[in-house]
Amino acid sequence: MEQDMEILQGVISSVVFENYDNGYTVLRLSLGGGQTVTVVGTIPLPVVGEQLMVTGKWGNHPSYGKQFEAEFLERMMPQTTSGILSFLSSRTIRGIGPKMAARIVDHFGEQTLQVMEREPVRLAEVTGISPQKAAEIGEAFRLQMGVRQLMEFFALHQLPAELAVRTYKIYGDAAVELLYDDPYLLMDEGLDAPFGAVDRFAIELGVAGDDPRRLEAGVLFELNYNLSAGHSFLPQDKLIAATAQLLFVEAELVQQAVERLLQAERLVRCTLAGIVVVYLPQLYEAETYCTRRLLEFASLEFPEPRGLDKKVGQVAQESGIDYSAEQEQAIRRAATSGLLMITGGPGTGKTTILNGILSLLGQMQLRCVLAAPTGRAAKRLTEVTGEEASTIHRLLEASVDPHTGKMVFVRDAGNPIQADAVIVDEMSMVDVQLLYSLLQAIPQGKRLILVGDPDQLPPVGPGFPFSDMLRAGVLPGVRLVEIFRQAQKSLIVMNAHRVNQGQMPELKVTSSDFFFLRRQTEEQLASTIRDLCTTRLPKNMGIPPEQIQVLCPTRKGGVGTIALNQLLQQALNPASPEKKEHQSGQFLFREGDRVMQIRNNYDILWKKLDGSAVGTGIFNGDMGVITSIDSNQETMTIVFDDRQAQYDFTQLNELEPSYAVTVHKSQGSEYRAVILTAWNASAYLLSRSILYTAITRARELLILVGREDIVAAMTENAKRSRRYSGLKLRLQGKVE
């Protein structure tokens, strides 16, 4: 017979485990009379001292024994002064520690929680609490209570617990009522909930399969989902077919939904090269605006400065470089062109030209600003030019609108960048939306110089604007093809070009900067990587572990990034009584670990280590080291190069260990030594562009470990996923 449900009531005495991503918790519940039991289940944001009434069944875990599996719960706020003190002392409310909790409870007694909820301004009556601090505590209390209630509602309907925080920030206490009215609000920008979970939720609430809200949400989801695949639009027939299949409805109903969305200006339709296509409005605006501004820049010609020959000669003399004809042409064109694209592979002199252009524009007394898509790319740009460079996001002064939670840029057409020339490196990583924001912030009549390698991986976001701009054939640019003599001595450079031309890299040479180590099993490969990072490279070549980066085509498998990060963490930063740890989801973070930010966060505060500046924003691909973990405050401190940032435990789903990272995540970075795995993965990941990009990440040493046949398969696989992008056609004027 099915076991009957039971009800337990008690006080949380300790929290054993908590997963912030999904709310799953293991806690100890004191039932009174000295009896304490283990309770497991979805119990978001549990607090020691909190009273719970849980409904569920008893189970027996093979490792942990008897435990109560909660299916429903009711929270009861503490009523006694001792219970309230225990609750507030647990640091569940930001800004309140045990000492402040004691002062607050001493002053307000059993009325403490009512005061915090209804009259937080009165907290200023307590010694040491200013009116501003009182307001902050009240807001933190309101947010905590509201989020917890919303998390419970989400858990009941199998919606991701982490989504509750974003939802509450946008809709506040009205969230539940609004979602009952239209559950597909969760698909809006800034929430980006998984469609399957939202659709199940909507159907639970009684939304019909052919409900217009469901049909329209499905159409918008398909377009938004395909942004992650790099598509700026979808052909209308493919959009309708995909949505009909997703929702299990007739195509005619989807067509009607598309027409309604077009009428409501939530979609844009046009014809490109004879094909009817459908855009989200923001992508249509981005493409059309970029087209117009790029053609404006390209049409702009500045008069040749007086004494140009002498100035170019002085540039060459100062650098000590005898420029080739194509290099000198590129430098001279920078003096007169509104737009200049410079492209080429490793060793072709892009950096040499860039330094020459900076010198020439400096002689012309023009103010230049330098930018790159990622923090590491910007740092490298600073190193090779000697000039300060920033990320594009920082150049545009990215921030978050507190009312909508969406990213905004301070720099735009009304508040443009103050510069005569804007120079952007690693342009292959820039998607069409970021290019749109950048072009908006550059005033008319200024210079734009774009540098990159279109043979590297395309951007993570929609479009491939740098490739489109080059292939359109209507914008001025210089393509560098000559590999200079010094670069020819590097097997890294020569093998990168061999791979790019579809030729097998040279794997037999053992006296250069590129080595191949053949391994036939996953165990051998993993063991070799561990030895290279811990002993062989540090001892034999003087390269410390922190200057070695392991790259993998894939996250999965025995030698994917997830498995290798666990292996390398144990080898390079083993557990120790002196090192604090915190488990978050599938990752165990430890003081001293190398970590990577995996999505843009414009809110995180940082400060320079020398105290010279403070700012906000840690971006996708930024790498750092965990310097401290505070379990009481539930915070983690991470140093990113010269900046220090503090994370709440609720933000740790934005971090991953980075002893090993995917090749995609390494874009824009350069490392002293790279170890690249060559092992089984999906055909999509075993591609020429993945191999080429990985090789070009190494500055001094590249070690390829694995199987020769995998290297051959990657070299031969020149397929690139097709992206629906209209920028090339628009630049060529092929729009109907």
C-alpha cells in the first residue's frame, strides 16, 4: 500500500546542504523533546531558527539512513523573542548580524518582525542604525520574504527556484497574481524562463493548447531561442513549422499568431534575397542601424594630413620596423579613412600595424580609445600596444536599469564616446547587438578601425558581423596574408595556418613550441594533463600552473572540462583544513580555486586592489581566483587580475572552475601555455575552427594531447553552422 502522508512541525536547527539553483535542501528539524530528524526536499532559503510545518513521507537513504521527504511545507515566522533573535542572527537578512539582531530584538521584542515589515523606518530608533541603513534593512527583509514565498510557489509548479529572484525584482508582490493572469510573462526579456516549464505551468492553470497567449509565446520563444544559435532572424516558413511542432498545433494557428504579433509590432517582417523573414524588433533595428552607420563610416574620407610621407617614415623609424607594402598601405589608410578593417591570421602583423596606426594618429594629435569584447582580450591589447584598453561594455559604461533589470549603456547617441578614433580588436567575437550599441555611441565624423580574424569561432550572440562586413565586399579593409620571417620560426603560427588551409598540423617535431603527445585512453590522457600541469611544465620548463590553461572542445565526458576541473582541483588545490569550501550545484568551490564568470553580470561591485577605483560589472569569460569564503556572511571574494569582487552564494551559478575551459570560452584570451585535448566529442565540436581557435590561444607553448585521428577529423571538418544574418545582404543592397 502507498505510504500515508505525515505532518511534522518543528524548528530548523541546522542546514546540512542547500542548492540555490533549484531550492533542494537537507536540514535538521527539531521537533521538541530532544527529538531531531533529517528533512529533505525543495525548501528554498531555509533559515536556522525558522519554524516549519512539512508534509511528506519517510524514506531510507542508502548512505544517510532514515529521512523525511517533504512534499509540501508551510513556513511560520517565529513569535517569541528568542525565536526572532535566532532567526535574525542567522544573517538571513542582509545587513543584520548577531550583534545588531540582539539590539533590534532588545528594542522591539516580539514586535520586531512586524516593525521590519510595516515600519522599517523605526529601526533607526536602535543605536547604530541610521535612517538609510533602516531603509536598506527593510528593503532586504521585504525582498527576502517575498522571494521565499515566490520560490515556494515556483517549487509547487516545478519552476526553477532561481527564477523567483528575477521575477520578484520585476513584479514584486504582484507576481503571483500577474502570473495567474498570464503565465507566459515568464518568457519576457530579463526572465528568460525555460519554455517547457512555463508551458507546463500554464497548462496546469488551465490555459488551452490553442490559447492565443500560448501561440504567441511559442513564436517569440522560437525566435529568442534561435538567438543562442547565432540567428538574427528566421525564414517565416521555418518559424511557423518549428513553432507548430513545438506546440503540437496546426500551422495555420501559428500563422495567425505571427500576424497578431506583427500588428502589435512585436515582430518585424521583410524580404531578403527573395525570402520572407521574421525578426524580433531589436534584432531588426540592430541590423538596419549597423548597415546604415557602417556605410556612413565607409563613405567618410578625411583630407590627407600634411607631411604624411614624413609621418609614416617617423613611425617606421620609431618602431624599428621595415614595413611591408601592405602594412604601410594599412597605416596610411588609417589617416584618411572613416572606416578601416584589418584582418589576418597569426604572425601576419596585425599588432605591428595597430601600433603603427596608433603612432601615426598620435602624431596627428587625434585621441584614440581602444576596446575589445572581453576583459582578457582588453588586457592583452593593453600589453601589446602600451595604451589603456577596456572592454566594449566598460567603454559604453554598461549598467543595469534597477526598474527593469535590463542592461543599459550610459554611452549612446545622446552621450557619445569622447574620441577621434575608436579601435576595436578581436572583432570576430562581437555580435550584431553589441556592434549596434557601439556604433550608436560613436559620433558622426569620427574614425572606426576594426581588427580581427574571421576564421576564428563566431560570436556567442546573434550574427557574425565582422565576417559579413568582409564578405560583403563594399567596405574598405586590408587582409594580411604574408607570414613574417620571425613568426615562421613558430610552429604554433605555422600549424595554425596549416589547419586553416585544411592541412594536417605538423605533429612529429619535438624541438619547437608545438608538441603532440599521443594517448590511447581517457585515463592516460587525464593522467598526462595532470602531470603536465603539476610537475612537467613547472619543473622542466619553468611555467607555473597558473600560466597553463587546459582547453577542451567539450564539457562532457571523461576528459571534458567538468571532469578535468575536478581532477585538476584535487591536484593543484587539494582540500585542506586551512581552506574553506562551499558546494554550489555540481561544483565544489575552494579558497585558491581558479574560476570563470560564465555570463555577463552588470551589477557586481568591484574595487581595484590598490583602492584607486571602484566600479560594477564582471563579464562572461573573466577569470579570477577565490581568495576567501565566508559561510556566515554567505559570500565569496574573488580577485580578477587587479580587481576584487564579492559574490553572494545565490550568485555562484554564474561561476565555474576554470582549470580547464572550453575552446569557445577561451576566445579573445591568450595564455603562456595551452594544453589542448584531442578526444571524442560531437562532430559539431570537432571542427577546424575549434582547432584553429585553440592553437591561436597559445603564446609560447601548445601541447596537443590525445589521438591523431581526432586531430585529422577536426582539420578536415570545415563545416560551420549556418547563421541567418542579413547584414551582408543589407550592405550589398539586396533588400526588397
